[in-house]
Amino acid sequence: MTKMTKVIQKEWGVTRLISSGPTFEVWHASIHAGGTSSVHMHRQKDNEFYVISGALRVESIGGGARLVEGTQCTLERGEWHQFHALTDVELIETYTVSEGELLDSEDIVRAKDQEVLVG
């Protein structure tokens, strides 16, 4: 059976929903070089990035990581973060919630002043 994939255009590229259930979402993102997300956090979801190709800088209040092909990082719920694509990037992004919770896909909170974490 074939089904349509949810595709969302962003300033930094495009993201496509691969799979979802009551406790998870899996997205494929294509981010153009120089693309930067807003400073944001998720109230309920843990957020994991797995880089398929390219290089991505992920910054959080607690520190930062440079991700390249085959590497990943996890940001816990409530952790303010931002990403910046150093090159064109293809990645898998997953969101999960704790046992007994249901995923709320609208749980994102964006920083009002858009202070940049990535230098």
C-alpha cells in the first residue's frame, strides 16, 4: 500500500515525515548549506539527529556537537537548541516521548528574541 508523505518546506530546506505513531515520529530532512533553525526546545519530546551526509553543527545551552556522516546526538526535552548546516545535509530526525505519554507534534517552543546559539 502506498501513502502520501507529509512534506514541510522550511527556510532552511525541507522535512518529510517517514513514520509516526502515538509515541514517536521519524523525519527525513534536507538542509541547505548555511541553513539555520530557530532557537527552540520541545516541552515533551526528546529529539535525535542522525546525519546521513554532510556536516551539521548542533548547539544547546549545555554545549555543542559537530555531526558528520554516521554520527548522531540526542537533545532531551526542555533543552534549548539550534542547528546550523555547515554543508548540504541529509539527516534522519526522530522524536520520542516517555513511556505512558502520547506525542504532541505541536510541543515546540521558540525563543522570542531568536538569540543565536550557533556562532
